Amino acid sequence: MTSTATSKPDILMIDPMPDDITQRLADHFTLHRYRGMDALGPVASSIRGVTTGGGAGLKPEIMAALPHLEIISVNGVGTDQIDLVEAKRRGIRVATTQGVLDDDVADMAIGLMIDVMRGISANDRFVRAGHWGKLPVPNSHALTGKKVGIVGFGQIGSIIAERADALRMAVAYYARHRKDGVSYPYFDSIVALADHVDVLILAVPGTPETRNMVNRAVIDALGPNGYLINIARGSVVDEPELVAALTEKRIAGAGLDVFVDEPHVPEALLALDNVVLQAHRGTSTVEVRTAMGHLVIDNLLAQFAGKPLLTPVI
Ligand code: NAP
């Protein structure tokens, strides 16, 4: 007789998940936490599913070490850290948590924009340092009436637009294609959009095509009164160019949730008051992390029950 325990599919968890989600995973699967290639060795051939974050992805050497891998259930929507071509070639399914996180990531973009333009984090440091009453309280910049350019007008970009609209900012956007039924002005060039707006918000995927999309020309077009907000991927921005522009005040400020080499943040940014930094927290709310975790599990359950995935990529 086969015991329930031994019939559970073996799952490799690359990124930690909330405790209640981890418990539900363990209820349905034999759960292995990734602790390096050496520790993986003895169990590698039993692994049929992987859970991982969008930022962490699945390193090629780990995918190659799992001969019986059937599914990668991503706890996020970015698949830029997964070799989808290789996954497809091997018949490995990939699912993401699309549809449950868009509002909170859009909120992070808006939060970063308000913070950096109104100097909220900078003034928090001012108060804590005891400067209030001793130094002039610094002024910041208004949002109302300013122009916001959204780069990438998909699930998240379109929600950022609704929220910016509610702040009575003038929205325009750039994507590969003009969107049917969208009345905001469309720009067919990111440089032209950057030239037009006060704030540029990035909401494109990290792909070879979007790598360093925000280069010197875009930064110069945004100009010394312009702000850059990035909740997309670090790779979308030429990071050394951005650091130089912020240091030399060739742009007014930046709100950054994502970086090229996470968790490493360029040292020069730490000293700048016109930059707000986050540890890739766009989806980091209890509500969204819980919904994402359940969707990760439900995709795994669907795969092993021979049912269609709920939110497949391939
Ligand atoms: P989505 O619905 O697929 O929308 C992506 C948008 O980007 C589309 O409008 C698309 O344009 C545009 N785009 C793609 N490639 C482009 C290119 N080469 N040039 C110009 N525009 C391009 O994606 P989403 O769900 O909104 O998510 C966007 C990204 O946000 C994700 O891929 C992920 O990297 C990032 N993200 C970050 C966090 C975080 O925690 N910070 C959380 C979730 C997601 P077309 O429609 O014209 O093709």
C-alpha cells in the first residue's frame, strides 16, 4: 500500500513564502527548501515542481539539475529570470500569479512618486535628525497638474494611470502598441514621452528588448525637473547613467523598487536625499502575498491533477 506521504509530489521551494502558505504547500506536497546545489543533489531527481519568486527566478544550473521537472510556479509575474525557451523545449509548464497583484504594485509606484516629489522620506530623516526648528523646513514639489508618462501600459501600467488620473495629473503613455479604447495620449517613442512629462513611471517587463531602455537620451529628455519611478525591473534602466544623473542633479529624483543586481543597491544612491529606495516590495502586502501564495499552490495542484493551469505562461 502506498502511503499518502510518499504519493505527494516533490516540490522545491527557492524563495521563502509566508508561513501559512508554506504550511499549505507542505500539506499537499513533499517540500524541499533550496539550500544550494550540493544539498539539492540527493533529492534532485525526485523534484517535479518548483516554486520561486519573479525576481529570483530559476537559475539555469538548477533547472538543468532537475530531470523530472514538470512545472515552475512563479510567485510573481516577471519571468525574465527563467529560461522560457529551455522550459518549453523540455515541456516544463510555467505559471505566474498574474491578476492578483496589479493594484498593490500600482500603489507602490504612486507611493514612490508621492514620496520622492513631496520629500516624505527625506523629511522623515530631517525630523529624526533633530533639524526641525533649527534649519529651514525644505519645500517639495506638487503633483496636481503635473504630467506623468507611463512606460508599458499593461495590467499594472493601466492601473497606475487610473490612480495618477485621480490625483489630477495628466497621463500619457508609451508601449509597443497604441491601446484600443484608451484616451490618454500615446507616444511612439520613450524619448518623446520623457521629453513631454514631469514624471516617468516604468511598468514594462524585463526583456532583452527593454534592457537599458532608460538610457542617457531618455534621462536627458526627462531633464533636471523630471522624476523617474521604477517598479518594473532594474535591467530596464542603465543604472550607472541614472546614478550619475541623480548625483549631478541632471534629473530631480527617483523612486526605485527594483535594481540591476538585487539585493545590491549602488552605494552612491544611499547618500542621496532625492532618491527613495525600496527592497523590491511592490507585491509585499499580507493580502497580496497570501493571494499569490494560494495561486502558486493552485497551479501546482492543477498540474498534478492533470487539469489546465489557472494562470499559465507556457
Ligand atoms: P503586462 O500586462 O504584460 O504589460 C506590459 C506592458 O509593457 C505592455 O503594455 C507592453 O506593450 C509593454 N512592453 C513590453 N515590451 C515592451 C517593449 N519592448 N517596448 C515598449 N513596451 C513594451 O505586464 P504587467 O503585469 O503590467 O507587469 C509589468 C512588469 O512589472 C512585469 O513584467 C514585472 O517585471 C514588473 N513587476 C514588478 C513588481 C514589483 O514588485 N516591483 C511586481 C509585479 C510586476 P504592448 O502591450 O504594446 O505589447
